[in-house]
Amino acid sequence: MSQISPRRLVVLLRRTSALDRIALGILALTLIGRLIAALGKPVPYSALLGFFSFLSIIYLVIRLIPWFRTQVMWPLRNRLIVAYVFIAVVPVILLISMAGVAMYGLYLQLGAHLLHDDLQDRINTIAADAEAFAAAIQQEAAKGASAQDESILSKPEVARLVAAEQAENPDLRVYLNRGTHLIEKGDGHRFAGLVEWNEKPLIACAVEQEGPAGLATILVAEPVNSNFLDKLASKLGPIQLIFLRPATGKANFNFSFNGHEYVPGEQVSSRRRVLPPPSNFMDIRVAGASTIEMEHMEADKDQEPAAVLASFSLRPSAVNRELLTSVGDVGPLLAAVLVGAAVIFLVLEITALITGVVLTRTITTSVGELYDATLNVRRGDFSKRVRVRQRDQLGALGESFNEMTSSISELIEEQRQRQRLENEISIAREVQSQLFPQSLPSLPGLQLGAICRPARVVSGDYYDFIKVGPDRLGIALADISGKGIFAALLMASLQAALRSTAMLDGQCGTADLVSKLNRHVFRNTSDDRYATFFYAVYDEKARMLTYTNAGHLAPFFIHDGNVQELEEGGTVVGLFEEFPFTQGVIKVEPGSLFVLFSDGLTEPENVYGEEFGRQRVRAEILRQVNLPPQRLAENLIASAEQWAGSPEQADDITVVVARMG
């Protein structure tokens, strides 16, 4: 266990407010006071200190609620445990507490009932004694003695009975012609109950007896004192009786009973009654109280009734034994059944608690692993996998998480590869852009315009201008089969071969140059790779255009409204190693227009699937024949895009325009 360093303690204290420190100081003083009190020394102002410590505890609990919510209740495990406690444990505790309170109240009622039964048994005994005394007095009166004269109590028969009862109960007293008004409180012939006499409680029985000399009242009384309480037969523990006198004014402590106010008076406590030791940990001490009404010995109509507050204590086990004696041998069996039921319920509750804890740990473990895995994902580590322990919803969630991280990892890897490929393509585009002419060559009597618009990042079309002499310019356009990076690579190879061949043997004919280029492409590419190629050489001095068309769309040569398609040449380059290419020659008149283009200009389709076509290209050229070459090239591409109705291209578009003479 890590120890709290002084530095950390100082940091914690700095985070507390002034009220927090005051509350902690009060609690520390209270603890010190408790220790001093435990040593037997007096602590001044202990009550006031206890009050302030109670307020400090309430304040600190309120202050700790936000910390409890953010720290203790943040983990899902703690939340589930608290939820389970509130759902399962708290109701059980409340039920047990309710049952405990109900049992406590029940034993209070049983204790009060036993106390009243003990008092009533004693009252009945004294009533029986009073009846016996009355019968003896009546016999003496029949012999001529006066029932109104107290001397009759000294007659042998009466004295013998009195002596016999006093031998058993020394405090028993017999009075003649006392408590006459008590008869009215009874059944008209006899009264038995608790009576207040000279501010002391006693049990009295008054019997009215009719004799030859008239009515006589026999009063038998026994004071309620410690000996009386000690002789009660029940299994109650210590008993205390407090005589309640009617309140004559304001007092420090009043009892309200049956609409009357009372103040405590004389107290009578048992001396020899002790509480038996507990039979088990549940055999607690139950303390209770009950009130008993009393009559006044002296008749006074304005006098308020008196009362007694009886307090007692008991052990549930002792009361149970006394109650179960009424069912005989079935009592132990009933007790065993109750104990067995309690054990079964306890085992079921413990089992439910263990099951809840196991389920909680299962849930929180899975959620905890998912949380840890998400932290790894946040850090960019997608290799973390969640362990699937069970085939349930949490297990399915873990599998989904594993699949998700795997898919994300694959997507990221694909994105990296795509990014790397895009970078490579970007480099290829930059390299390819350097392969195209960076500026249009200058030749007297020749105006040029050229545009290459790739369908993708890199183009498979290629155009070039190569000066093969002071007055001679080579014009080339190629369309590589396919698109993208492979076509771009073949285009680069074709460009290198064309330039090297043209530079080394620039005086050769166009047919010979195309033948050499064909052999190069055939030998250095796969069988399915080829290119359409058109190459022409314009001789400004001779005003001649020599060309070879190797499978390319026939360019248009226009002069004075006449359109000639240049088709002389042969098949595409790269399919056959040897092929007899031919060349054509055209006399260039002043103002002639030469338009060279790839199939990307003729193939765009409109919404009805109809291609732009060569005829529309030809019509657009004738309509705009007087425009500058670069402007004409741009307008041709714009016309094709307008025909398609979409800026997206299906193929590379290249247009080269030359105005000659």
C-alpha cells in the first residue's frame, strides 16, 4: 500500500477551502476529546463540541458528493455494484429492518401484556382474599358481632385468615369500612385494581358485605413496592413504576395521558429481578413501557385520575420460551422450523449476492477491456483485440469491436497504399508533364497549338514536336492502349524511343522511323500492349508534309475548304515485330490547316448514347477554321464536353493544330 507523503498531504490541504479545514479541525478536536474521555478525565464543552462535529460531518458529506460521483462512481463496475445494492441489498435490509422493528414492537406488546397479566393475577389473588375475609366477617356477624366495628377483625376466625395471608404477604393489610366509593367504580358489589393512597400506589380490593347491622365494606390492600415487583411471576427483567401525579402548573417534564397532564412522582423499582444473558447475538435487550390507570382512595369529584408509568426490559428468548410452553412439545419443532427458514433465506440471499457480484464482474471486465481497447485505438494502435469470454451480447459487442478495429486497420493500410500510390502517380504526372513540350517550337510560316487533357491523373496520350533540321519539324501524336499509370509508363518509353530515333536518324523517312519504333515497342512490352501512332515531318523550305499513320484516327488537312484525311501508313505499333509501313506526302499550300486528335475527342456520348463522332469534329473545324490554332484546339474540346453534358472524361483527349504556309 502506498504511503501518503508529506508533500502530497500538503497538496491535498491546499486544495481544500477554509470551511473544509475548519470542519476537519472540529472532527480532530472531537476525536481528541473522545480519547480524553476514555481515560476518565472530564472534557469541557463536550456537548457543544459534539454538536459542531455533527454539523461538520454533514458538511463534509455534502462536499464529498461531487468527488464521489466523479471518482468513485466513474467506473462502470462501481455503478453496477451500487445499482445492485440499491436494487437487491437495500430492499432486503429495509425488509429486515422492518421485520426487526415489527418484532421489537411485538415484544414490547408481549412484555406489556405479560406485565398486565402479572398485575391482574395479583389483583385476582387479593380479590379472592377479600372474598374470604368477607365470608369470615359475615359468619362472625351472624354470631352477633357488629360488622361496623373494626374489632370484628380480631375475632378468631377472621384473625386466623388474616394471619395466614400476612404470613405469605407481610405487606397485606385489611381495613373495615374504607374505600366505600370504590364499589361504585366496580360492579356495584366489588372493586379490584390499582389505587392511589397518600400518593403511593397499591393494589386494593373492596367488597361490600350486607349483615344484620347493615352494609359493611371490607378493603384488602397491598402496597406496590420492590418486594411486590420482585414476586411477579413472568420472565420480565427489571421493572420500574413511576407514579404520575396530576400536573398543577408548568413543570420541566410533563406526561400527556388520556387528555390529562401528569408529572413524575415516586418511583418504585424491582431489586432482585435481573435480565437473563442472551442466548445468541440476536437475543437483544428489549425495553418497553406501559401506562396503567389508578383510582383514588379518597372520594373527590374534582380530583383528576392518577396513573402509573411502568417500564420494563426483557429478552426475546425468555419470552419465547414462556409463550411456547402453551404448545407443549411442538414448541421446539416450531423454533427449529423458524431457524431453518431463516438459514434457507440467508443462503438464498448470499447466493443471490454472489451471483450478482459474478455477473457484475463479468460485465465490468468486458466493458473495462473494451475501454482499454478504445484507449489503444485513440493512440492509433489498432492491433488490440478484445478477449471474448462468453457468447452473449457483450461477447457480440467484443467481436464487433474486433471486426471494426480490423476493418479500420485494413482501411488505414489501404489508405496508406492509396496515398503512396497517389504520391507515386503525382510524381509520375510531374515527370510526364516534363515529357510534353514545355514550349511550342518556332518555325517560319508555322503556327502551333496543342492540348492534352488526361482522363486520370496521368495520361496515355502523347504529343510531341521534334526539330529534325533547321527548316524541318517532326509532329507526333500517340494513343497508348489502356489508361492510367501503365499507359503513362508506355508513353514515357515511346517518347524516349521516338526522340532518340529522331535525333540519331532525323533524315530518314517517316515510315522507317515508325518501323524502328514498332520494333522497340514490340520487344519491350507485353503482347497486349500497343499504341496508335501518327508521325509527320513538315519541311518549311520544300513546303511538303511527309507522314505515316500507324493505326491512328486520320487527321484532317484542310485548304480552301477542302478536307483531306491522312490515312497512309499501316497498323498500330507494338503488335507485330515487322510490318511494312508506308508514308504519304502532301504539298502544303499557304494557309493550310492541319488538325491531329486522339479518339477521346470523338467518343464522348450524349444522354442518348450517341457519340460526338468525326463528322461533328470536322464540322466544328470548318466552322472555326480561321481561329488561332490554340483557340481552335480549346474550342474543339469544349464542343465535345458540351455534347457529353458532363465534365467527366471517359478517355484522354489530345488535340494538335498546325497552321502552315
